[in-house]
Amino acid sequence: MRTETRGKTITVKDIRDRKGGEPLVCLTAYSTPVARALDPHCDLLLVGDSVGMVVYGMDTTIGVSLETMIAHGQAVRRGAGQACVIVDLPFGSYQESPEQAFRNAARVLAETGCAGVKLEGGGAMAETVAFLSARGVPVLGHVGLLPQSFHALGGFRTQGREERSAVELHHDARAIAEAGAFAIVIEATMEAVARDITAEVPVPTIGIGASPACDGQILVTEDILGLSGERVPKFVKPYADLKSGLDEAVAAYAEEVRARRFPGPEHCFGAKPTSRAAGSGKADGSGEGPLRRVTIKAG
Ligand code: KIV
């Protein structure tokens, strides 16, 4: 989808100005090639600390380091042209004090070239959000289910089910918005609560398992592509089944290697074409080899 911001780099101000406007399209990215593929379609790419679970196979995001976030932030920045790139501050890199948060956020901004950072938490983080915002660090807030508080919450649970929790969530979102966050992610929260918060706060809300009324939506890219295994949250809609395509491609490669059908002369330097390979590529390696197409099933 095209918007008037397409073609130029989307800034945090552009994101903030989209409150109540065309929904913000956001996805996670951890690598250069994936960022390149997502960039033309997205307003915001989040280098989420979900990288720990999706890429490194961790059970939670708690063990992700600042160095890991910086390395993946750099990779995504290299692949992003127009999307606004935001990098998660990982657990333990900002909760101690506003000063600690600033030191680490400044490193992330300076070393990755990203436009801002995301941190988890409501009222308890408001002072930190204000401290960073006042010192030139754009902050994307994150309320509702806070994956970095996995142990404190007793697991990944939907938030805002009880009246008290709903009231707390409103308070959290308001506190973060008032402290200067340019937008707020609302994760795994009852639909009515997310809808009401969206109507209440003056900055865009970005929902993940929240509400279609949010000012934007975000999902983990691997989840919508079918690359995250069997267990994905209820709020994920699969848009493709790349796992099947991957299985099919790798099985074909394995079969051809075992049968010595790969590599063919067209994949070797200075090899003579055989009758088997003739017509399927050029022996000097300049032509296209026999590409076996794999089926990508749309979700
Ligand atoms: O870490 C992450 O990917 C996130 C999004 C899912 C919002 O925080």
C-alpha cells in the first residue's frame, strides 16, 4: 500500500503524526535480506528482542544481550531504505535507572543508525521514557503483555481481563504517552481495553493481539510466514507456509547431492556440458541453472 510518505525515510515524527490516520504497517526483522524484502511494504521495522526466541531458540527474551540487539540492528539498517527502524532495549539494559537506559540507548542509536528504541513497561518506566525523550532518544513504549516480565507474570498471559488490570493498563499507557513516547505497542490485551486506550492516548497505538481499532499492527515476521514451528499465539494469522517450501527445496537438494545430479557442469568452473545437462544451463556458469520451483502455499 502506498502512502504519501513512501519513497522517503519514514521518521518517528511521521509515525507519531499517523495517529487516527492510515493504519501503520509494522513487522519484526532481524536480518538484512528480510529487512530488504519487508521495507517496501512497511512503515516501521522492529528489531525485536524476540530475536532470542525466533533466531536463537531461547525459551524467553530474558537472555538477549545488548550486543545481540546491536548486531541485528545494524543488519536490519543495512537492508532498510524507507521504513523507520526501531531496536528493542533488552532485559537488564534499562530497568536499573534512567541513566543506565540513556547510556545503552545512546549506544544502540550510535552503533546501529536506527531511529529509536523500544522498552517495555508502563508507569514504572515513565521517568525513564521522559529522561530519554528529553535527551533526543525517541522511545516506542510497550504495555500489556510484557515478555521480559515472563517470570513476574507467571507466563505469557492475556492482559486486561479483570477490571483492576484494565484500569492499570490505561494508567500505564497514559503515563508512557505523557512521558513522551512517540507510539505505544499494546500486546496480548483484551480487545475492548486496547480499543479504549487507543481512543484515550494522543499517540499511535500499535497492536499485537490487541484490537483492529489500534493505529497500527505488528506481528513477528516468522510467525506470519509459517517459520516459527507449531506453536504460534492465537493472534497470529499465517500469510504463507514457507516451512513447506523450505522442506521441499532442501529435500530436493539432498536428493540431488546423494544422486550426484548436483552440482551440474553449469555450476562448475571449466567443466564440459554432458548430454544430461545440455540445455539446462551454460557450462561457463553464465546461464541460469535448472531451478526447481518450490510451492509456497498462501495462508
Ligand atoms: O520483541 C518483539 O518482537 C516485540 C514485538 C512482538 C512487539 O516486542
